[in-house]
Amino acid sequence: MADENASKQLERVTDTLTQLKEMHHYAKNNVERLTAIWLLFDGELSKLKQTDKIDDLMNRQGQLHDALEKVIADLEALRQKLQPPPEEAAG
């Protein structure tokens, strides 16, 4: 029963980790896209006094990206702890 519970915990952590890694990938792409847009329109946006809004979005997206990296690292460590020990070869 304990093995079954540990197996379910490992499966849940692995599933969550997969989802977070996907979110991390998209967060990175979003930062890159915002940066590209920013570079294209910096001059025009500054004339329209809209640069602060884009700066704020870029900062928030960057914070999400960094936070996802930390949580992914934490869950990777937890997943390692939940892995069953390797079976010893009969000798």
C-alpha cells in the first residue's frame, strides 16, 4: 500500500513537472516576443508615452519565468527523492 501511494505521488509530481516545464518554455518565448516587439516599437511607444506599460509586462513575464525555474528545480529534487531505489542484482 505504501509503494502504491509513493508511486501515485511520484506520478503526480512528474505530471506537474511536465506542465511547469511547458509553462516555462512558453514564458521564455513570451519574454523573447515582448522584447522583439519592444525593440521594434520603442521609438513609437515612447512618443505615445506607452513604454511603462510594456516595461511592466516584460518585468512580470521575466519574474514568472524565473519563478518557474525555481519551482521546477524544487520539484526535480522532490522527484528524485520519490524515485524507488534501484533493485540490487541477485548475486
